[in-house]
Amino acid sequence: MSDLRPLRVLIVEDEGLIAMDIEATVEDEGHVVAGWATSAEEAISMVDAVDADLVFLDIHLLNGTSGIDVADHMVMQGQTNFIFITANPAMVQPDYRGAIGVLAKPFTHARLVGTLRYLQEGVLAPPPSDEPPAGLSLAPHYRTNWQN
């Protein structure tokens, strides 16, 4: 995987500490943070403006807005390289709203690193050569196409 270019990652998360942890991990793993949004409105503007390879998308955002709205916008734009990060994965199942999958909160640093490595290969050179890391639930479409 080391021969793959770094991912450009957009973080959509309204909890500052979680967003900063994701940002630090993304950068520590050699990837680039393309932006950080805290509300659906900001996220939709950023999705349209930045060239992100992957979006980490929380469901509950500032001002009562929802990552589900961001996901719907992304799917309408033909952008499906996103995963939900949420404490309530049942909110997006069974169809995952077009996402690659769901990373359940709370997640450990090791799970986030494993998820980034898996998704780097999955997004840039699919299918990934390994099984999905613990804590990452793949959407049915990706499970079918990415797993042996």
C-alpha cells in the first residue's frame, strides 16, 4: 500500500475533539486533510469545492443538521467515497445511504488507522487486499465487491 498516493480527506464532525483526533491521525498516516466542516451546510459547500478522495461523515451535526442530508447530496453528485462515523450505526442501515460503510463511535486510534489504510487501498486501488478492520461495517454493495 505504500506505493499509493495519500488520500485527500474531508472531515465532517461537529465535536471538536473528535475532529481534531481524526485530523491528527489522517496527517500522521501521511494523508492530507482537505477541509473540516461542522454543519450540513458547510459540508455541502466543501464537498462541492474541495477535491476529497474520502469523507468521514458524522450524522448529528451543528444546528440540528444531519450528515444524512450531506450523504444524499453527495450521492446526487455521484460522490460515494464516504463513510459514516456515528455512535448509532442503525440510523444508516440497511442501505447505508450510498456510503462505503460505517465506523462506529467510539473508535480507538488503532481502528481509525486500520480504517484509513483499508480505505486508501479500497478507494485508490480497489478491491482492498485485506479484510475490513474491526469496527468498520461495509455497506452490502462494497462487502460484495471488496471481499474475497
